[in-house]
Amino acid sequence: MLIKVIKQKYRTKSSKTYVKYLKRKGIKIGENCFFRGPNTTEIDLTRPSLISIGNNVDMNRYFTIMTHDYTTSVFLRKYNDFLNSSGKVIIGDNIYFGIGCTVLKGVTIGNNCIIGAHSLVSQNIPDNSVAIGSPAKVICSIDEYYAKRKKAALDEALEYAFNIYEKQNRIPIPSDFQEEFIHFLEGENLYKFPKIKVKKQLQEAYPIWKEKHKATFNNFEDFLSAAGIPIS
């Protein structure tokens, strides 16, 4: 029993060790896949050949995949009959799952999708979709959601900046904005803010972003002013 517990802790100590374990069990997993909470993840290992996960899939905490169910337990008692129940789970490339998502048997999720937190995916989700709910339903395309987020991101950044000023009684500093830097920082000025982990955040998009990104504000001071923060 103790050995079993130790092995389980090792398997789930990191995303890397968990991915290796799942691959050894026969589950197909692509490159750059990440489990944010391996110790809270439940992957159905009874039929590993039915599960396929593509490249660049980000799976948040309390993530579950099921390739079968045991509804036949009801049939056994009512009809004295046993029926098997299983199906493939195919997850495409470039997918983000919010916290607490469950993917049921017989489901295919296309490429470039966002699955909202606490969604129950019980039917196919097409490419380039944003889906949420129980059961999960497509609410918009990825292009529509991207445009929406582009508009909302600035307002959220300014609100966060003012919140620091108001609640913490201090002037925000650049390193407070490990995501919001996009609004005041351009590629040619990265050297000015070494404490902002730009390259880590942007990953493979970094080279193109550095070359082409245009910030909303000319500098950090203008960003703070737009947030309603008095600067001397």
C-alpha cells in the first residue's frame, strides 16, 4: 500500500512525470502538453488506446477524461442484462481547458479551442470554437472571442493598476504587470523592464511579437495616467 502511494505521488509530482506515465500506459499525447494539477486530474486508464491528445494542450486543475461509463449497472438490476459502453476521446491541437472540466466518451474537440471552466463536454466541439457549460455548447468562434478580449484587456489592465493604487496605497511599478505589460511595452524597449518575464509569457510567439507589437501607450507613465493614478 505504501509503495502504491509513493508511486502515485511520483507520477503526479509534475506535469512532465504525469505525461510520461500516461504515455507508458498507452495514451497518445503530443508535444508541449501541460497538466496544471496532475494530482487532481482523472484520466480513464481502462481503455488508453481510445484517448488521443494533440499538441499544445493546456489542462487546468480537476481535469477529467472518461472513455467509458457503468450505466449498465442499472440495466443489470432492471433487465438482468449487461451492455458495454465506451468511446474515443480525441482532443486536437492548441486547446485550453479551464478549471474543473470533464470530457466524456465519444467526444472530439477540434483545433484552436477554449473550453470554459467547469464545462462538461459531452458532444463534439468544432475547430476554432469557444465552448462552455454543462453540457458544453459553442458560444462563439475563437476569432470573435479574440476580438472581444482585445477590447476588454485594456480596461481590465487599467482597473488592476488603479486597484493597486487604491487598495495598497502605493504607485504601481512595472513588475506588477506580468501580463498587462502589453499596453505600455514594445519590443524595442524590453531592456527597460528586465523584471517583466516577457519571453516566458509569450513563449513561441515571442520573436514575432517583439518585432510587430505596438503598445497602446508610449510609456509606463502614460499607462498609469490613463488608469487615473496621479504621478509626479
